[in-house]
Amino acid sequence: MKKPFCPKYLPVTLPTEELIELMKLETEARVKIERYNSILERSPIRDEIFLMFSLDESLQSTRIEGTQTTFDEVLASEITGDKKVDVIEVENYMDALNQGERLLKDLPISTRVLLALHRIILSNARGENRNPGEYRKIQNFIGATSRIEEAVYIPPEAHLISEYISNLEKYINDDEMDNNSGYLVKAAIIHAQFETIHPFLDGNGRMGRILIVLYLLSKGIISKPTFFISQELEKNKFKYYALLNNLRNDNPKWNEWIKFFLNASINQADYYVYKLESIELLYSEMLEVAKNNNVRTDLVKYIFQAPVFDIKSVQNVLGISYNAVRNNVNKLIESGKIYPDDKKRNKAYRFYDLLDIMRR
């Protein structure tokens, strides 16, 4: 019978030749992330884009765990109030990201932060009865069945979690523990070690991916939680799992995992720049449409953060009358930029040009 795995404590010792190769990839990734950060910082709709990208990350990260919902469905649920469990899990992830950013202003990445965010992730969702906000006190395992004998991986025993988490916290917050590696290399190691410890009964994958963002925020690689790699991980889900599992033996293949993580960061940064430039081009086009059709520019800006909306939500945010909203929305419908659904009452409107970009 398989036994629980006990990983080595951090830091990881990498051969010099491997570290040199990884640092070249790190430099390439950092340059691309900085370019993305710079474009986003100058964007006239950076707050709106941040909301869309946060939602996209929440979808991708929860999708890895099997959540089945779409970008459109989550946005539409804000209007209908129809919150199926998959939508709740996506929204919980977004809430945890935002709360994590707030907590980092006063606290280091620590057990206190991890438990608070874990509680949010499982709130009113699958796993809500699996000790949210608490490290596990019993053995868990990863496998396709409920039989531990058939487990793909058995994490450390519960009584060892506090020691492993303490070591991980120190590695996260003490740069002296590993001053040869770059911050992205360390982010890869931190994520993998957290997933290997698997300290919760549920929600470990989501919490571990949020931990990547928190670490990059804490080290100033990003200034807002706007850079995520869950989409790349989801695209390569089985490779992602396999490379993590390759660390769970006496000869862990750290080089393969870290290289995969850095290449995912490079690909994601390229993708984000492309998506960001596409959104900004669309925004410029919409401002021109607004000018030519006498449409309020604040309405145009609003639909970039809520590409599925109703009249009431616009009223509440912009503080204008029903008739004023209706008049402006009708002009956008006539211009072919907004499309209503077929309901007679409580119509929802969709800004498909932006939805198409976000679905890519």
C-alpha cells in the first residue's frame, strides 16, 4: 500500500547549469510581464479590464477543478440572481483574489491569510462542509476513486502540516533562504510545494493558484492582481498534473516543472498583451460610435466592465433616469453594437464584441 509522501523542506537546490537556463527564461518572462503591466497602467479603462481579466482567471482556475460555467453565464447571473453552484465558485474565487490583495497591505503571506481566503473559496459551494478555513486533521489523497489504495498521490500526514506550512511561509517571506533564484522561479516552487503539502480537505488547487498571484503581488512583480497563468495551466491540465506528480518522489524533477511554469508565464503575458490591445482598439472604436450617435461615454465605459447588463444596473451605477438609459442603449442597438435578448420584461443586453475577445 502507498504511504503518505514527505517532501523535502525548502529551499530547493538546483544545479548551476539548470539555474542559468531557468534564469534566462525568467528574464524573458519578466520583460513580457512588465510590458503588459505598462500597457495596462496607461489604459484609460484599466479598472474595467482588471475586472474582466479577474473574472477570466476565476473561470479558468475553477474550470481546472471541474466547474462548468461560461463567461456569459457568470455575467448574466448578476442580473438574474440565478446563482448555481458553479457560478458561486467562480465568484468566490474573485472575492478571494480581491480580499487577498487587501490583506497583503497589512499582513505577510501567512497561515492567517491562507485560512481567511480558503474560507471564502468554499463559502456556500461544493466543499463547504469540508472544514473551510482550517487545515485538515485527517489524511487526504488525490485519485479518481474514493479508495486510498488507488490514489495517484497521498500527501503528508495531517500532523506534519504545521511544520511544512511554517517552512513554506519562511521561504515565501525570507529572500535570504533562496537568493539565487528569481521571483518567478520561486513562485513555481511555492505553488508546487503548497500543492504537494495539500493542507486542506478541498480547494487546494484554487488556493495554490491564488498563492501565485499573492506572491507576485508581494514582490512587486505585479501591482494589482492582474496577471494569472491558470488559462495556460488549464490548456495543459494533464501535463500540469503530471509535472507536479514528478516532484513527489525521491528524485523530484524540479527543472521540468519550473521550465513549464516559466514558459506558461511567457505565453500568458503574450496572450494578455494581445487581448489588452484588442480591447483598447475596441474601446477607441466604441468612443467613435458614441460620438457619432450622441451616446454617453460613461455608458460606453460601463459596458466594458459589464458586457451583459440591464437598464436597472446602468441606472444604479451611472445615476441617470430610466428614459436616459433606454435612449442611449437604443442608439447602441441601432448602431449594431448591443443586442437585447428576447424577453418582454427585464431584458438583458449583450456587448458581443467584448465578449468575443474575452472568450478567445
